[in-house]
Amino acid sequence: MEIIEYFKLQAKNLCKDFKTQKSYFDADFGRELYQYTPKYFDIDALVLDFDIEEDNFTLMKAQHYIANLAGFRKWTEMLDASSSALKLSELLFKNMHKISVTEWDIYISAQQRENGFAFDDDLKLDIFETVFDQVDDHQSDGYDYRLLQSEKLLEKNQKSKPKKKMNKSSLQIFVLPLVDDERLEFIRTADLIFEKVLSTIEPKNPELVRKLWDAGNYIDEILLKPEMLPIDRDYALSLIDAFLVHHVIELAVETDD
């Protein structure tokens, strides 16, 4: 099956799952909510994480969210992609239990920075096949939105209403730039980790590195990107510790020059 046809099928399946929608009154929330009996996707988790408007869900909307799950910002971007980029998107979708789109973007960005050049689609595909697709002992910190066969059977045999996965993760970030107390927390965390990294790498000119360091700019312009949204808040905070060392090294090299 052609890759685009494969994703068209996934979009149709997602649309079918949304058509199982039934409303009910939730006493805890004091209002009408929707419940689903899906066969293919965890609709509750998708609605929660992608902030999906549940009313009037269409096939076009389904295509959009399938494209997101495959690593594209929109469906038309997928249609214009190279054959290697399409194959990579298919592998991302089929391996979302191993690595999420956000985790892959962070991983490949770090590899490009380390190697000093931007990878083309062919090289990205080779790396994904070698590091993730052909290796089984990976476990994503993200969420697999596809229903496993065992979950389908469980869903079929359950007579009670499907549970809402409200506790799947901590708070989500849906909008950038960060503001108010949330932004201050990210900046404080970045400043603390910056000092830890600075003491570890021991640059020749630590005070000059401190003068170049701008925690706010790092959070707003470098760490968090719109294409990463929605993203788990705690996971986003952990990215500071994971990737700040590369930025501090770049600042240190700049002072050396």
C-alpha cells in the first residue's frame, strides 16, 4: 500500500472512532460530555493532548491529526514530502511506542548540532531505521495513541463507560511563548542547570559565558518550538537538563573566539 494511502486509511479509522461519539451527563463536571467506543485510537487521550474540538469532527480534521502523529504540521505538508520523508513518517507512526515525534525531533536536532550540519531526508531515514526501527528495547516517554489488540478486546467486553485518561500525564503546554509564573519556573530551572553545566565543563572564561547567557531567550527561542506542541510540562522542563549542555558549550566556544 502506498504510504499516503496508508495514512488516508488511518484518517478514515480515526474518523470512524469519532463517529462512535455519544453524549452523557457527567455529575463531576456538571455538564454534558462525550464518550466513545473506539476500535483504532484512544480518542480520550487524543482529545486531551491535542485539544481537539469534539463537535463536528470531519475527515479533513482527522487527516490533520494523523499528519501530526506522523511528524508533519499539516496534511498538505505530508502530500508534498519526499519519498524518504514519507517513509520516515510511516516508521514514526508505527513506532510511536518507541519514540514520539517530539522525542525524535529533539534527538535528530542534537545529532545535527553535534555533527555540525543539517541532515537530509535520506540520512534521517537511515538513522531512524538503524537506531529505532530495528532495535526493540526503546520505550517512549510519550503516549501511544493507537489501541492495541488487547485494548480493543477489553473495550469490547466493557459495559461501563470508558474512563477519561485525565491522569495520563501532568499539565500540558499548548501555547508559546510561556508567560507569568510558568515562564519564571522554566527560567529559574534553566539558571540552576546553567550553573551546574558551567562548573562541569569548566570553560576558560566563565564570567564571559555568564554575560552571554540569557535564560529567557534560551527558553523562548531555543528550547521550545511551536512544532513541539502540545508537550507535557514536566517533560519540557526535563529537556533543559538534557540539552542545555550543548548550548553552554557553544557559548564557551564563542568566548574563546
